[in-house]
Amino acid sequence: MKTSIKEIKETKNNFAKIKPLLTDNEAHIEAARCLFCHDAPCITACPTSIDIPLFIRQIMTQNTTGAAKTIFSQNILGKSCGNVCPTEILCEGACVYNNLNEKPIDIGRLQAYATEHAIKNDIRFFQKGKSTGKKIAVIGGGPAGLSCAHKLTESGHEVTVFEASENAGGLNTYGVAPYKFSNEDAKEEIEYISKIGFKIKTNNKITKDDLPKLEKDYDAIFIGVGLGNTKPLKIEGENLKGVTGATEFIYNLRKNNQKIKIGKEVVVIGGGNTAIDAAVESAKLGAKVTIIYRRTEHEQGAYYFEIELAKQNGVQFKYLISPKTINGKGSVESITCTNNKLMPSKNGNKANIEEIKRSEFTIPCNMVIIAAGQEKQIDFLKSIKDLKLDNGKITVNKTFQTTNPKYFAGGDAINGGKEVVNAVANGRDAARAIDKYLMQEAR
């Protein structure tokens, strides 16, 4: 059955940006609110240490190009970070206006405004450095890998990014809710970044069998692989039609431009930001959505503003509930859950939860989305000689060098899954360390 023009328009409207791009007038008015603090706490709160007061002053004085340069000098993925960063927690959360009971400066949207100006007008500030004769392989074309590749190219190295998916971008392309950052946004940003001169080989998954040749052909290797598939719950009915992982659900949604079929009644299992994204996306596609979480709202991992967004989109929350079985004949028909109660902690940590006996109940649904975290890519990482892991995360020193000196790493591979901006900072700083390592070796 063909999708009608009306349905296409409705879907487009439902997934419109929740933080629309500022107009010139809006940007100048917002920038004029900044107090330009001498010891600006917003800079400290930014993992990439962008000089925020400087770029805001530049916007205020109508030097938008200069503002973009200030941002990109520290964060080459400044556009995506301006849109997807939890600015409410980071830079805006540190804004001094919070102490004055005033609305903080809209730093994220100002950053998105300036970087959009540079990308749309193809204003580029960096070029490939004089050739060093050194070659670096970057495994993973997500934020960490792209940031690393750009900085290394700026230093004059030959860089090739190996990306397993059909498009680079990682989380920005496949894992972020489209109402925050669209496919078109991701594509434009990647094209802009890669123009400096590094190669991106997509549909090119590096396996353990490729490593000997990679180590022979390249002087250094950066590991920027993200996390894997959603962790299974290991409960009955998990293989029924209509059950999917949140990561896979968002991937398919992004890949198919929001044109996917979902159930009319959706249950999302989990309490993190990925669970919220999947729930809101399902609601925007017309589903009745319920999130169930085994602990309390106070202990929920999602940011408070994400939870509020879900509530505004009609998502229902049920706390202190655990899934027991997913029911159906071939396809999902319902999910059976139990109530939990909090028990005092013996060691002062989080209160324990205990299932309440004979408290089973059933929620009718025809789709279940599991958001119980993602698996780490341990098998691949274990195949790299002398690479030390700690609970599935790569161990690195302060220069992001691993225990195998030829390898450096950053992003989810070392932190288990943080924000895009953390990955960008890791990639940038690792590139500086790789450059120093290779050039010292060359002397």
C-alpha cells in the first residue's frame, strides 16, 4: 500500500527538529544576553573546551564566520554537538544565569547556528598539512573516528577511515533521534569534514583476519568502534515477531527515513536515554507507548528533560516493574510483568529491588522494544595482540595509547558509551598524541 502525501507530510511534521535553527535576528538577540564571564564555567563544562563566550560575542557582532572557526578549532563536529549534546546538563547547565533564576543562554542553538552558516556556505578553515609520509588507519567512522581523522589530516598524515555501515557518522547517522539531527544534517557534516582530504571506506568492516595486513600497511591505528547490538533480556518470547532492540529500532528508523511499520501498542523496556528516544519516536509514529523500568523514576538513567519530552508526547511510565515473559503465537500479543519493591541497601549504595510475589500482570501490546544497554565488541577487541581490556573497555593511558603501542583508542570503545562530544574530544586528543608518537619515532 502506497504512502499518501498527507501521511508523508504528517511524518515530516512529527519529526521536525525540537530545537529549530535560529534566525539571524533570534541569534543576535540571544547572543546579546551573554554576560561574557571572565572565568566562564560553560567552557569548563564542555568536554571539547570550546571558547563559548568568544563565539557568542562573535555572533553578537555579526561575525558568524569567526564564531564557526572558534567552534571548529576545538570541535570539528560542532554542528552535530550543537544539536544532540545534552547542553542542559553540560554548558547550559553551568551557565551563571541558573544561579540568578534566569533562563541560561541557549548555547547549543547558537553553536548550531554558527556551524550551519559555515557548512551551508562551504566556508572551510583547515587544510591538509604538508605530507609526513605516515599512514594511519581509523577503525570506525563515528564521531571519535572522524574527529581523529580530521586532526591527523590537518597534521599532514595520510588517513583512511574504515566504516562497517553503508554511511559514516556512527551515532549521528544511525543512533540519534531524527527530531534532534536528521539524515541530511549528518550527511552534510560528514561531507564538510572529509573535504580536508582523508578517505572513508564504507561497507568495510574490519575483522580479526584483516588486522595483520592493517598493522603492516599503517604506521598507527585508531580504534573508534562503537558499541554493538542491544543486550538480550534472556526471557521467554524474546524471539517473537515484533520484539526488537532499541538500537536496532532507531537504526532502521534512520535508515528508512522514518518510513517503518510499528505496532499500535508499544512497550519499551528500560530507563535510559535510548529507551526515551525509542519511545518518543514510536509515539511520533502514532503508537500508544508505555515505558516500564525496574527501578524508580529517581534512579532512571535518562536525563530529566528527555523524560519530560516523552511525557509531552504521550508516553506513559510504569516504575518498579520487571518483564517476565513476552507472550504471543508467532507475534507479540502482550507482556507479563511483576511489581518490585525497594529493599534497604546493606552497603550504602543503591537500594536493592525485590520482586513482589504473586504480583504478575499483563500489558497488551503488539511491539516490544528492549533498551537494556548495548553489548561491547569484545570478540574483535580480544583478537588484537597485547590489547588490555577492562570489563570490555579498552585500557588507554592519558594520551589514548593502548597497551599495544601501535594502537590508540577513543569514544565508546574506552568509556562504554558516553556523549557524542566526549567521543569528539577523545578523537581529537588521540590524533595529537598519534602525531607526536609518529613524528618522535621518525626523528
